[in-house]
Amino acid sequence: MTKIILTGDRPTGKLHLGHYVGSLKNRIALQNEDDTEVFIMIADQQALTDNADNPEKVIENITEVALDYLAVGIDPSKTTIFIQSQIPQLAELYMYYMNLVSVSRLHRNPTVKQEINDKKFGESIPAGFFTYPVSQAADITAFKATHVPVGEDQKPMLEQTREIVRDFNRTYNKDVLVLPEIVLPPKNHARLVGIDGQGKMSKSLNNGIYLGDSEENIKSKIMKMYTDPNHIKIEDPGQVEGNVVFTYLDIFDSRTDEVAELKEHYSRGGLGDMKLKRRLNDVMQDYLRPIRERREEFAKDKAEVYRMLKAGSEKAERVAAATLDEVKDAMGINYFKKFLFQKIRLIFGGRAILFLLVI
């Protein structure tokens, strides 16, 4: 059985190292697996739910996100990359699913509650933002995704999608929609902390190193990294735990034995923060240089990037259209299709099915 993956990103800014460590590396591995089909959605409609007054921000970043995908090695010949708003069937599925979800159930979704609080909407919650778990269910089911990789905080969203799938199939007494499996990160997988040490790397917190950052920007950000505020003098013992420089060295520096020695040296004293930051800068420059260079090469022909997105969107629309047709059949609302079939049966009798197959 083919494993179908759906994942994606909101185009509200360029992608950073947190995206790469948290999901992009895994997507590259998935696209190279046998019997696996990967769909990656640039979720512009979802991004507009809290950026309706600034659509330019979303529009401009569609290309930026696509360039980041290509730069890290996501291959359009193996992975279908598409733009959410270019698949009209998603909006129609969204509307049908809305009738299966109560307002009180949406209120109970902890992820939505937290994000509403974070964005300080108060009583002025955009309806599209409030109902986006239903929109997400439309996205997932349209492509009959069997597996959806998400972070722990997104688990309630997937649980709601699974509820909608079960409710639809039960209500219309037909197993049309596929029940997706939630794929969570490994237990030892940690989100990449921001350079300020204040929680995860995030576009909104402006504490990230971006995949397309210049050498100068990378160096500047590393030199500002949070270390141990009590490590005043070089000879002072330093704290490794919570030290962002060591967090990054653990992830990106392949010379693990040397990193272990640096930790021991830092803990007993005699090792300065600047020496550690210079080492990390060398590591990150080597790590990000090929990604940046590929990104710059792809950026020379943005028309080709849009052709890739158009081709991916056309393929995605064909898949979503087939699912929508099955959904409408199950609901009994493919009126003209039913009428045509009945009319042909009247004319051709028992040969109606053969006639339809030939068409």
C-alpha cells in the first residue's frame, strides 16, 4: 500500500534552521522512500486567516518558501509542491465538513485556544482562523493522506481531522475518507531553540538563522547567541545546559568527541565564549553555504519556479477533484451526474454501464 504524506508551511516569511531540523530534512528522506507519495502545500489561504489586511506579505513569501524547498533538496519530480489557494476543491470540502463540527468543539481545541491567545485576538477572532482545523481536515482528506507529520502542539488538530473523517464516513455510510495517522517527532527530538535562548526558533520572535542568510548575517547572529550569563571571565566555570552555542554544536558539529571535550573544558573554566562562537560560525557557514548557493541559483529564474508550482498545483487539483467527486457521490449531491446516468440507462438499458466506461 502506498503511503501518502501531506505536510506544508505558511508563507509568512523565509524558512529558517528550525524548519530544516524540524521538518525539511524529514521530507527529503520521505520523498526518497519506496511506495511513498509526498504532497507539500504552501498554505497561503491559512496564512491569510490572520494576515487578511496584509496579503502582500503572503504573496511575496510564496516564492521565498518555494526557493527554500528547492535549495534544501526537495525534488519536484519526486514531491508534489502546490499552492493551497489554487485548489478550489479544498474550499468546497471545507464547507461540507463545517456541518459536521460544532462551535463548542472548535472552542475546545487546545491548539486553537493557545494560538488565539498568542495572537491577542480577544473577541475579534477571524472566523477563518477559528475554523481552520476544519480547513486543515479538508487539506488532509483531499489527498487521502495516510500519514501526517506534525509537532506535538499540532496533535489536537489531527485528532479533529480524524473525528471529521469518522463522522463523515458514518453519516453517509460509506468509507470515502481515509483516516490519517498522526506522525509525531521521536521522543528525543527537540525543537531548535532560537539564538536568544527564549524558546523555539520563530519568525515572529525574530530569533532565527534563515536558510538564505548571508555569511555576514550568520556570523552576526552567532556572535549575539545566548550563552551563560554568569560566565563573566574566561577562567570562570561555565554552564553547558541551556547554552545555545552548545545546543547548536550538538546538532550541527559532526566532531562529537571534540564537542564533548569543549563541554568539559567550559564546565571547569578556562574556555571563552568567543572561541566557541567562532567554532560554531565555521560549522554553520559550511553547513549553510551549499543551501544558500543553490537558493541563489534557483532565484535567477523565478519564472521557472512558478512553472514548477503551477505544474504541482495542477496535479494536486486533479487528485482533490477526484476525492471531491467521491464525497459528493456519497452525499448524494452529484445531481447532474445522477441525472445523466439515469437518462442513459433509460436509453440504453443494460448497456449503460458499458457506455459510461467507454466514455
